Amino acid sequence: MSRSLPDDIESRRDPWPDRTPWTETQAIEEELRTAFAQTDALGAEHRRLKHELAETNAGVLALYVQLEERDEQLRRAHGQILQELEDALRPPPLSIEGLELAVHYEPADPNAPTGGDLYDWFTLPDGTLHITVVDALGHGLGSTRSALNVTHAVRVLALEGHPLQSILARTHEILMPLAPDLMATALLARLDPATGKLQLANGGHPPALLVPTDGEARYLEAKGRGIGFPLPGSEQILHTDLRPGDLLILYTDGLTESRRDPIEGEQRLMEAARRRAARPLAEIPSSLAAEMRSVVLHPDDTLALAIRVPRNDP
């Protein structure tokens, strides 16, 4: 026979025997509040750090932009200084009675305008016009120095009265001991303004282009090898006459080889010069360069020089 507990004991029995005591629940809740507070603090710190990182990144990006702008300004200033220096090395336009002269030079890189394409023109004591066109191997100041060495040596030899055919070979003999790595092609022209008689000596350079007033345009070929090459010098002197209205174009290969095919380039140059032969001469070299270099697959310095005997129109 079972016995029941007294009423006072029964009334004191906990109806939820598995319930955690109150003090332990408070401790757990306090730990949770602490954990949530730490999580909130960490979230706030994370947001603060992200904000600071974003500001830092923005500052770094702005600094990079400023540095790029500064670098571009320096490149332009550097290029402008070099351009002014190179322009100072190029002879000024000549005024010769009975002739018109114009020239255009375009560097492969506008921010680095120095190069090996150079020209020189001056009158000899007998009144004959001498023109030297040089294309020295390489780019930059080194090629400019080489081209200057060639033009200066040719000028001295020409003014000393050396025969035109011997000047390129003699230039090679003079310069090789001083600059053994120098390699350059050169075209020398002598033109008598009074008679129109033209002489050409060629040291491995692209041929001059003649566009006569009546007749077919043609290249004036004279064989020879450049300075710094084996057997340098012009093998022959080409003689012809310029008549009133005739146009003569001297140039460097950057004008005809921008698309890497010199034969196609020479044909395009002939057609372009023929279309422009009657224009004011001052416009012709730059206009030719603009058309010939409308597509550039092979960047190179470009020089175009135009000479014309004016018509004797009444």
C-alpha cells in the first residue's frame, strides 16, 4: 500500500524540475549581452576601418592621378625642350632667287623629337645650292649626333671645294676613327639656280623624286653605299635639269616605309606628289607627310624637302 506525501511537502515540489536555476539564466543572459555588445563593437570597428581604407584608397588613387598628370607634364616639357634644341640644329629656310624651298620634319614620337633624320642646305661661293639629307641609324640623341657629324663633315668638304662624287667616301674616312659605330645613308644635291642644272650623289639613300611640268614623274636613281657601310660613297653622279615649274622631292624612308612596303610607298609618294605639284610649295612637304602617314604600321622619323623652279609667268 503506497503512502502519499504530506500536503505541505507536495505543494513545495517544483513543477518544472528541468528548469535552470534563475541565477544561472541571468549569467547566461549576461554573457549573451556581452557577446552581442562585443559583436556590435567589432562591427562598428569594421565599418570604421572600411571607411578609413576607402578614404586611404581614394587618397592613393588621387595621388596616382596627380603623379600621372605630373609625369605627362614633364614628358611634354622634356619633349618641348628637345624639340627646341633640335629645331636650333636645323638650318633656317633659305631665300634663293630663282628657287623655292620648303621642308617638313616629323618625329616618330612627339614626346621624343630627336632622331637621325637631318638636312643641311647652303650656297657655295659660286652661288650653287648644296643640299644634304641624312638618315642616321637609330633613334634619340645618339642618332642626332651621328647625323650632325655627317652634315658638318659634308659641309666642310663641300666648302673646301671637294668634288661632289668624292664627298661621301671622304666623310666616311673622316668620321670612322671618331665614331666607328656610325651608320648613315645620305643624299647630296647640287642645283644651279641660274641654269637649273642638278647633280645628285647617293650613299644608300632613297632616290630623289622629280615631278616635271610636262612628262612622267620619275625617281632619280644613283647607286652608292652609306657612311659606315662597306665600300661607302656614290658610284656615280646623276645629272639632269630642272625646268620652270618642275618639283623635286628629297626625303627619308620614314615617308615611304610607314606601311613596311617601300615599293608600294614609293608609288604612293609619286602619285601624291603629282597631285600636289601645282600647290604653293610651302604646303607640299607637310601635305605629303599627312597623306603618306595616314596609316602608320612602322613608326619612324620623317623628313620631306621640296624644291621647285618657279614658272616665269608674265
